Amino acid sequence: MLNGADLNSLREDFETFKKQKNLCEDGSCVTSESIDLKDYPDYTDALYNIIMPPSKSGVYISRWDLKEIAMEAGESMAIHPRRRMFELLMKYAIDRDRMQLVLDALERHIQYKIEIYKELRDEFIHSAKLFQEKIDKANRTVESFPKILEEYF
């Protein structure tokens, strides 16, 4: 059984945990500097977990988006599940030049979605905060691309 002091300490720890979770829930505490790609056993998994989840990157990249990104980078790709398509895209990026092509295509795609978010932010004033958060995440994702290129090659 917990005594009163232990119970209060447990409550304080839980409240602190909830506050930290709420601060990071929107991705605002994740910066390009805090992304440590070395924590993942596979670099492709690391990139997938940084770029593909909208909760981290700010944008949703569909299978058709991946197909277009691959085409822009110079690779033809069939439609598969998103993870498989991303893996194929990373297999295409076998050297620094190809990876740069992939990252450039990704950046153009993300910038296009940012422009859409900006239009929506300006059109729907009451939702501006929501769209601005997505814009900020997307910009942080694009800012991480040079670091990704340096670590990958």
C-alpha cells in the first residue's frame, strides 16, 4: 500500500509526465537537431519514421505522391503499400546524387502542400493555428534534409 507521501509523489510525477506529453504531442518539441537517425537499426526505417507520418512531418504523403516523387527523381515505380514504395525509393537512392534528387523532389512536394496549408490558413481564420502547426512541422522536415544527406552519405 502507498502512504500519503508516496501517493502525492506519484501524482506529481504523473502530472509532470502529462505536461511533457502535451508539450510534445503536436511535434513542437521535435526539431531537426533532435532527430537522431543513429537510434534506428535501419536507416530506411529511420527516414520512414521521420518523413512519412503526418504527425511528425506535417504532411501526408500518399502512395500516388510517392510515385510522383519517384518519377521526378528519375525512377519509375508501381503502386505498392506506402512502406514498400518508400523502401523502393530509398533503394533507388544508392548514391549522393540520386539521394539529392529524391530529397529535392520530396522538398518540392512538401512545399506544394505547405502552399495549400497557407491558403487554407488564410481562408479559414479560426483554423489558422492548426494549419500553422502543420506548416511549421513541414518546414522543420525540409530543414532536416541536408542533415539526412550528410548522415546517409
